[in-house]
Amino acid sequence: MNISVNQALGRVPVAILAIQGDLDASNYRDLIATAEQASAAGTGHILLDLTQTSFISSSGLVALHSIALLLQGERPPDPESGWSAIHAVGRGLSAVAREHIKLLNPQPKVQQVLVKSGLAEFFEIHTDLTAAIASF
Amino acid sequence: MDMTSRLRVPAELQNLGVIRRFVQETAIAQGSDRQAVADMLQAVEEAAANIVVHGYCGQPGDIEVEVSLEKAVLAVRLRDRATLFDPTSVPPPDLALPLEERRLGGLGIHLARHFTDSMTYRVTDDGRNELTLRRKIGS
């Protein structure tokens, strides 16, 4: 998996994290770390571009959940502390986070996993990059 | 005629992609349809990740993956020598709860259940965990 980071300016600055490849248990921490770096650099809005992501596991969903927590001002669990700590997270995601992280172009299989996990109802999903940036 | 192919890899997270590719290529070659294979890959990923992370807990070990097509059913068996654990005993999440009250724990097993027609567990004669995932093809 590769993650490219680009900045866009709509009404607010938006970091676009484009994921190329499968998002699974071997690399989901890389995505969290990239989002943490963007957040530390002052980015408060993240668009996850899933156009080239054909597979997402439950670990990938944990990454999305952790980034949402991060953007609503909470510290996500330390990935180095282990899978159990991350999976034990039971904190909810607020409407505040929904305004700060959005998804672009999830592929059918990824969308199916989002729906089945219940996370699809939380994330705002876009299919057009310009509209997605303008929505923040 | 039943066809069976096997792979044995070290139980490491970086091998999850190797396992998925093996299952995908083997199942397609055996005659499974792409939808069935895609669903199976989701379940295999979750089950294999659980073996690596919760089963072996970072200790060295192997995962054996066996792929077969048995009377229009794609079957994948995962065998390991980690601590004995029956993942089918994990209760399903309470989907009646609103999202903010749900917990993420157990999500992987939930997805594995959803994307397969059955999940069965047994301890093999030589004392290994064996999880069998089945998905009908052509449906």
C-alpha cells in the first residue's frame, strides 16, 4: 500500500490522503500515522481517496475510526500498544468528526464492508473530488 | 473431482497479502467465480489476521492454508499451532445498537461470518486449530 498526501483549498484547507493498494492488518497503522502527521502539521480536514483501494479489512476500518477520533480531538490508541488496545476502543464518533473526515470513491467491495460494519452511516461519501473538497 | 491446493507461510502480518493472493489465484483456477472469491478473501483476511495477532501473539509459527472446490462450494481451511481457540464462539455484535454504542471488537469475525455461508472449527488429530470457511459459488 502507498499513501500519497496532497493539499487542496476549498473553504478550508483539506489534506487528501490517496490510498493505493489493499488496506489490511499489515499496513493500517501506516494510514493512522500519516493522518497523525497531517493533523500535527495543522490539517483539520481529511479526505480519504479510496479510488485505488480494492480491499479493506476490519483493521482498515479501525484506521478510519482512529482517524475520525483524532480529528474530533481525541487521541487514538497507540498502534504500537497492539491490536487489542485498538479493537477495545468503544468510544463513539461524533457529528464533529463527520465534518472533518470524508471518503472519496470507495470501490464496491469496500463500500460493502463499510455498510456491513455500520461505518457507512457515519462517513460522508463522495464520488467527485471537487464536490468533496467543497463540502468541507 | 475435488481439487485441493495448500500453502504454508510464517504467521506474520506481511504474509496476509501472500495468503490472499494464493487463495484468489487458486480458487479462480479451480473454477470459483469472482464474487465468491472476493467474499472469501474478506473472510480469510480476518481469520488469518486473528491467528497472527491473537493466536500467536507475535511468537513465531506457521499458518497452513488449504483451498478446495467441493461440489460447487469454495472451502478454505486455515490451520495453525497457536493457542487453541474457536473463533466461531465469538458472539455476533449487537447491530441493534446505534453506531456510537457499538464496539469494534469482534468486527473481523463478524465480517468473516457475513461474507461466507459457514464457518466451522475443530481441533485436528495432531492438536492444531482448524477453521473452515465455506462459500457457495455461483450465488
